[in-house]
Amino acid sequence: MSIVIKNINELVTLSGNAPRCGSEMSEVEIIENGWILIEDDYIKDLGQGDVKVSDNTKIIDAKDKTVTPGLIDPHTHLIHGGSREHELEMKLMGVPYIDILKKGGGILSTVKATRAMSKEELKKKVKKSMDKMLLHGTTTCESKSGYGLNFEDEVKCLELIRELKGDHPLTLVPTYMGAHAVPLEYRDTREKYIELMIDKVIPYIAQQGLAEFIDCFCEEGVFSIEESRRILNCGKNYGLKIKIHGDEIEPMGGTELAAELNAVSAEHLLATSEKGMIAMQRKGVMPVLLPATSFYLMLNKYADAKRMMELNLPIALATDYNPGTCPTESLQTVMTFACFGMKLTPKEIITAMTINAACAIGKQDTIGSIAPGKKADIVIFDAPNLNYFIYHFGINHVDSVIKNGRVVVDNKKLVY
């Protein structure tokens, strides 16, 4: 099937397969009065002005609209049971997280809810979130496990990600994150939980092809540098690529560990030192920043994106969608906090959510750009230019979404 999108007010291409570093993040190619030719799953051609259209081609008129590559969310905790809105008032009253845990809340309440749900119950819940992502312009999403925290339920969550690949247009990229927390039953024997991951869970997941990445929450009170090194090296030895939650609260060296292990990405990074930033730059580690989490936690602090860019690092942006610290599926919401919290420009933001986000999940050869030969993952925004849909915040500007050459959102409605 052929599709032509024509009369595009601003066509944002972001061509290439390499991450854009530092000032390159502002070097965004925009074609005015542009067009795109799609054949089957792929982008065939693009240009400016008039375009010849054959009789059997579907035509989409994008007059007064902006077209970008499909948005890519490189850090989510999509697979989880339950929700935690009952904690909101406690957070506003300043109740410490440890006290919320004692009241049955926090991450362990999500673990309990996730374990209690069948795979079919989880699938129904997760598909609702995937629909929301698609409606807001996300076409590819990294998805971590980490709310099962035992063999059976971590496998259940990763198997669900594999099953959803055939059930929904959104592409999911699976990450094993059993090292998200120490489960309650191992509170006094944490070494046994680490051994469970290393001796049983990681080998099985790798052998079954259930994950592409392994992630670990390297943070004070969660997993130490040495524990994280052991867990991540185990995954690496089984062929999993490395991501790391690091330096979110304390600058304990998570970014330096990411560099040491040649991780694909290091994520959160609110407390990253300049030494850690330099180490990431030298080793080609992609920082993935999560400004909506900073907003939701009322931290009055964001990761230092501007300093990272001054050091010639690329950055990617993600939702961190999860039930406890960032319950949003919308990358457009993240745009708002990246702009007004981190002071990133619209060009830097769209770069961080497309080609750089693709690099953060190792998919830059096929997605992240509008270029011949790449997958036809495309968003049409009902906005006259790139600046407008960030400037006019708080609403969903997506008009249409094309995924793998197929229209899946049309006139703001799901049509897949």
C-alpha cells in the first residue's frame, strides 16, 4: 500500500543513524511545504513542493500541520498492576517514603498487585496504556519488568511484552529489571535474592529471548555499586545489553559504572557528577533524562541537561511511566517539563525524543528519522510548527499516527 502525506507545513526529518551530541541537537532539518511517500512499511521518498501521486495511493493532506518521526519512549515501567493514587495526600503532607512503605504503600504495594494479577488481567490493563501512548504520538516504547521480583512473575511480565508485540501496533522493547528493589521476602537475606537473579532468572530470560536489555537500580539503599556490577555483568555475559538507573538521589558513581561496563544508556541522573558526565561522553553512554519524574516528586531540581550538552553529550528524554513516581504515558507532557524545567528548546526536545531516543534502545538504524529506507513511523501534529505544540501546553496535539506504514490514529481516534 502507498500513502502520500502532502502540503506539510513543517516536515521535521532528523535524518541519520547517529546520536546528535551537544549543539548538534539544535541542528534540526525542517522542510516547509513538504511531502512524504510511504510504500508498505517503509519511507520511500520525501521532498518539497508538489508530488506526483498514482491512482491507487492514499493521500493525507497535512496543510497547516507539523510532521515528525514517531516519538520514542526509551524508559518506562509499563507492566504493573494496581495504582497508587492513595499515596498522593501523604506525599503532599511530606510523609517520608519509608513511612509510606510501612503503611503498605510504595513499590512493594505495586509488586503485590502485579503478582496478584493474571497475565490476561495485566494484558488488558497494559493495552489501555499502550492506546494512550499511541494517541499521544508514541510509536515505540522500552518496557522494563521489575514489579514481579521473583522468577515466576518477572517471567510473566516479560512473556506478556512478547505477546503484546502481535496484539498492538506499538513496538515494545523489553528490559529485565529484577534489580528494581529487594522484595519483602528477601529483606533479611538480600544476597539470596541477588543469587536468584544471577543463577536462575537471568539465564532463563536470556535463553528464552525474553529481554534485549538488563537494568539495575544502582542507588543508596537499593543496590550498591558492587552489587550492580555483578548483576549487570551477569546479564552482559548472557548477551543482554546494559542500561542502568543511576545517580537519581545520591552521586554514588552509577554513571561511572555505566561507562565502565559500556552501557547503552544511564538513566535518571539528577545527582550525576561532572566526572560521571565526562565518563559517559568518553564511552558513548546515552543519558536518558526524566523531567516529569522530577516534577511529580516536587524535587525542584532537574537533571543538568544543559551541562551535559556543553560536554558534548547527547541526551534522550522519556516518561518514566510508572504508578509511583510518574504516572503519565504522554511524551507531550514530558516536553513541557523538559522545556520549562530543563530549559531545552523545541528542537533539542524533538531530537531527544526521536533519533537520540532510538539510539538509547539500539534502534537508530530503523526508526527515529524520516528518511528513505526507515520504518514509516510518523506523527502528524495539528499544529503549524514545532514550537507551537510545546508552547501550547497541556493538550494532545496529535491528529494522526502512522505505524509501520499503516494509519493507526486518524483524526485523534484509534483506527487499528
